[in-house]
Amino acid sequence: MDTFVTYLSSRATFSPKEMQQILAASTLLRLHRKDLLLRQGEVCRGYAFVNKGCFRLYRIGGDGAEHILRFAIENWWMSDMESVDLRQPSKCTIEALEDSEVLFWTKEDMGALTQKIPALGVVCDQLKLRNQHVNEQRIFAALSYTAEEKYHEFITTYPDLFNRVPLHMVASYLGITRKTISRIRAKDAHPHRS
């Protein structure tokens, strides 16, 4: 809970009563490594704030391969927004990659809270905007970056995440093969070899 209070307080000003209302509407969920927060085919009911741990959101492609769309670690949010917004079965799965703990709010509860507490609405709007910018950058990188550029941007942008996620999952997220990542790493380790 302290992690969330610190996170929220750094983004807007909340009275103790408002903070208590926000926390009271949440459910604390503890998950073990490999537990699912959301299973493909279920309707995602709300939003999870990661207090502790690491998650991945992935989809299965037509070829049966897993394609990771998003990761989340401490102080990040995790949800399938399409499923939440449209109230449709999710095409994705959300899996804990470590023993994890999240605070979870249903869509209805979060909606009621943002009506009652304007500052929370502002924080949610900022999150949606930031998410949109991150997604646009990710699409641009997917369309225009080389495998090497994708890999180096990931390490630079998410250094804490990079050290916690298996290499094959980083490869899946970047849309490149593990073999390509191994080649890039070998080149980085020995930059003067051709």
C-alpha cells in the first residue's frame, strides 16, 4: 500500500480522506510466479497497480507463438484496456513473472472514484496520454528501427526491467529472435570484431 500512496502522492495532491477512499475501493491480490491475472477469453474487469513483482501481457499469434505486448513492474499499471473498455473477452493473457502483489480496482469503482476525486481523474488522464505516447513510439520503432536499435532502446529505456525478464521474452517484446539478440550482445561485448 505504501508503494501506491507514494506513487499517487507524487502525481497529485490528495487529502487523507481521499487517499483512504481510493485505497478502500481496491483489492489486494497476491500472485505467485506463473499465476494469471487475466486469462485469454475472460473479460478484463479493471486495473491493477503493481506494488511488487513483474508481469507480462501477451497474445498468441496465428503461428502459435507468444507475442509480448507489454511488461509491468513496480509503480506501473497493468490491464487489457481493450477488454475493459469494450467489455469483451480478452485476446490477451496477463501472467506474473515473479511472485507479485497488485492493488486492483474494477472499472466501475475507478469510474466512481474519478467522479468523486477530480485529482484522480487528472492522474488517470495523464496515464492514458502517456500510454498513447509510449504506444506510438513503440509502433514507430517496430516500423523503422533495426534489431540493434530496438534492443539498445529497450535497455536504455527499461534498465530495471531488462535485468528481470528472460532474454527470449525481451526478444518476443521487440519482435526479433533470441538468436539476433545473442548476436547483438556478442557484438556489444567485442565491438572491434567484425
